[in-house]
Amino acid sequence: MKGIVLAGGLGTRLFPLTKITNKHLLPVYNKPMIYYPIQTLVEAGIKDILIVTGGNNAGDFLRLLGNGKEFGLKHLNYTYQEGEGGIAEALGLAEYFAAGEKIVVILGDNLIQHGISKSVAAFQRQDRGARILLKEVPEPQRFGVAEVKGDHIEGIAEKPKVPKSNLAVTGIYMYDDRVFEIIKTLKPSNRGELEITDVNNAYIAQGTMTFEILEGWWTDAGTFESLYRATCLIAETCSE
């Protein structure tokens, strides 16, 4: 299984910090933000990793990460996303890298308390389809929100004004090789982007989407408030 870290975009919600650097290179406590999702993949046993980056500071990723020696890796792969075409567009750039294998995708600004080894192992055993991790949150309208009935997901609404649950879709996704064919069928949303929610809803429509509730804390770090929260959570974890 291969891993993909999506670290493109312009990070406009964090201006002016991101006027001079990529959002994912900003510090979260004592490490650059990008370190945390890479470590999440490595700790789950995934050693073949692609970084999808973009913007004017893409070369800084190579200078910072090199071939991934700090993470015990022998090699890191990189590719470049032009502009801001959305998460699904960025993922589509990884088709050549995936080469028909299952993939674990994590957004570069997502941090979690515990690992995903059990989730990855469960997906390995899954014949086909996709698997996502959900988390109860106090402000679900900020995220994609899953409507769950029993052991299956009815659908996902992107940033709904009136959420049907408080279960946010975290930025950790697992897909089989059909994900790239699904991406090719997508049309841009009102934001002009290819939405990852549309990808997930396609798997739900096929009846091949599984899920689980993520244990421990989870946060993104794409706003000033969530970046501060991520720093506090990591600091608390390091002091335990």
C-alpha cells in the first residue's frame, strides 16, 4: 500500500503567514506541519510516499524533507499541483505513482493523537472500495459531514448549513485503484474545484464505502484558530 500527502494550495486563510511560505511548512509546536502526516503514514507501515505540493515554495519541501531520511525512509516522491483545483484534482496527479495499488491519502494539515495502523490493516483486508475516518466535532458545518445509519454511510454533505450529524470526515482517506477513474468523471463545484466529497459519495453510491470513528483528538491546521489548537494539542502530547 502506498501513501499520499496532499500539501498543495495557497493557504489563503492563513495570510499573511503564507505569503512567504507554504502552509504545510509552518511550525506546529516543535516541527513543521508536514512532518506530522508523514509520520502518521510511516508509523502505519507505509514507506512508499508521494508529496503533492504546489505554489511558489514547492522547492522548499525538497530542501526540508530530502529523501525522507529523518523518517527512516530511503526515498520520497514529489509532484506539483498548478493552482488550486481542489483536493480531488491533487489526488488525480498521483495516478502514475499509485500504479494500481491501494492508497492511503492524508491532508497535509491534518494531525491526530493516535495512529492509523488498525485502520490501514482493516482496509488491506477490504476486497475493494474505500474507507474513511470520521470524528465527532463541535462545528461540523466547517467540514464534510457524514450521515450515518447503522453500519453504513447514507451520504456526505460538504460544509452544510444545517448538518445532519456532528460526524466530520477527517482528511484521511483510503481508496482502491478505481478512485482515479472516479476523479476523471467529476465536474468542478461552485468553488471551481474537484471535490473529494464527490469522490467519497461515488463510493457510497456503489456501496463500497466503509468507515470508522477516529479515536483520540483530531484537528486540521488551516485557520489561525485551528493552527493554534494544533500547536496546543501537540505541546500537551509532548509533555505527557
